Amino acid sequence: MGVEEELLLIGAESRAAVPLAGRLLARAADERIDGTPLTGELHREMLEVITRPHDALHTLHDEVVANRATADRLARLLGARAVPLATCPSSTVPHPSDAARYRRMLDRYGSLPRRILSCGLHVHVGIASDDEGVAVLDRIRTWTPVLLAMSVNSPFHDGVDTGHASWRSVAWNQWPSSGPMEVYGSAERYRRATRTLLDTGTLLDPGMLYFDARLSHHHPTVEVRVADVPLDPGTTTTIAALVRALADTAVEDWRDGHPPAEASVSAIRLANWCASSNGLAGDLVDPLTWRPAPARDVVRALLAKVMPALAANGDDQVVERGVADLFRFGTGAERQRAAHRDTGDPVSAALTNPPEQVLRTP
């Protein structure tokens, strides 16, 4: 498994988003920082840090921490910070990157890419074949809203509290191909379905199949893309472990002949909306009953479903601690709001971690 985290670049003093990705990446090249893949994104106010594939959760965690530290160190050299915030709390007008594909997106989609500045978490889990990957997609789709609820880290946008725990999710779902996916049943049906979408001419290329989870276009992996970039690296680690456990559980169910749960795309979209609105601070849609239930109960149901896989991977205790910390310290959205109440500066939540959480890393 591996993760990609998108980080926001903000002025150290201004707390406003700053278009420094190009200069930061040039410094990384000058220093020949080869062990920490850093890449640009649609806007120059953000960049992406990418881990290597890992079998062990603790080594993944260590690299997530190191990647964030490297990006922030380079940003500091430019009078900025690289922070794990899924939207910019202050008003900002993003500066598009000067890449051919991004220019095409700006020409094709108008104000949509010009005003969406959002940072997500993408988790990759290895698969043995495309058919196995589609079996995973078919069986994890009802649980991905719970992962979103655990990651929520974008309550502020354009200088105001949006009333959502994940405004990134709301904004992101304006893209034409974003959101939940259907049950496909086989790799061939998945390929036919995605080819139909591409043949409409609405999307530029396969990279714009922005499903909550998909087969990767570049790696033999399932890629889960539903989450905000979390405030804490421990939450990233926890979500990565849960994605791997969901995938392992799905593969076992597929091999045993158990069909995917029945749920419409519309129902999952509503579960996503509920997760983006409430995070872990209210009810979620329980994917076992499709009724509202306290977030703590829904997360417990997820843990119960994947606990055998977590234990087999040696991840059970780390994930249990990570989940307990989320309910103890709050999600990124809750902590941003607390920082705003206390200091008027929600960004400060991204610059500090609870000391207990630092000590309780894997």
C-alpha cells in the first residue's frame, strides 16, 4: 500500500494560500531530493507528496511524516508552510499551473477548475489482477463514506465556516465524473463502463475518472480517493490500514462467492453528503441498515467487519488507537473550528498536534 497526500502552501505570516509550488519543486530538484517524490498539481498553491509502496504500516507512517516534514522545510525556505488542510480557510484566487493538460482543463471546464483549490488523500492497495480489483471496488463502495467522515478537514472556505466538515468533498463533487461508482462485476464490464464515459467526450482523458475509488491508471492497485487530506499523519496511517483491510476482506468475500451489498449510487451519494456535513460529530448513514446512526456506532461496525484482516496484517492495535484518538481529539474539521474559536486562526490547527497523539504514533 502507498499514499499520496496533497498539501496546501500558505504564507507563514499571511496565512493566505501562496503560489509557490514551482519554486519549491525547483529547490527540491536543486537539493536532489530523490527519496521524497514531490509533484505539482492543478494549482500552484498546492503540491503532492507520494510514498513508496509498503507492506508494514509503521514504515508507511514514518514516510508520511518524513514527506510532510520535507515539504514544509522547503516551504519555510520561501517564507511559507506546507500544511495538511483540505481547503484554504481564507479567500483566495488560485493560480493554475502551466502544464498542457491543466491548460486544457481550464479551457474545457471554465470556472470550475479556476476556483476549486482542494487537497485530498489517495490510498493505493495492490491487487493481483483487474478482476480482483473490480471485486474490491464492488465490495468497498458502501464503506467509503465512513472513510470520508474520519478524514474531514475542510470546514472553512473563502473566509467563512461552510457548515460542512468537508467542504472539499462538496466542491470536488462538482466534477462530472466524481462520486460513487456502480457495481461492475468484472474487469470487462468496468472497462466498458469507463469507455462509455470517455466516449461521451465530456472528460479529457482516463485521469479524469474521478470516482471515489477506481483502478489506478499507472499501478496495479485499487486507488481510494474519497478522503480529505487528514490533519494528522496518524489519521492517514489509520485510513490506509482500513483501506487495505477492506480490500483484503473484499477479496476473501469474492473468492468465497459472496456478492456485493446492494446499494444504489444515489444512496451512497447521500451517505457521502452526510459524512461531508457531519464528520464524526453527528450521525452517519449506516451501510448495513441505510438508516442514520451515531458516527461512533458506524465506525465500530466498520472495525468489526475488517477486524480479521486488520489482525492478520498486524494493524489492529494501531487502527484501534487511531480511531480512539479521532474521537478523543476530534477530526481535523473539529480542531480547525476549535482553533478558530480560540485564536481566530483555523490554520493554527495544522501547525500543532496534540502531544499525546505524537507519542501514540505507530
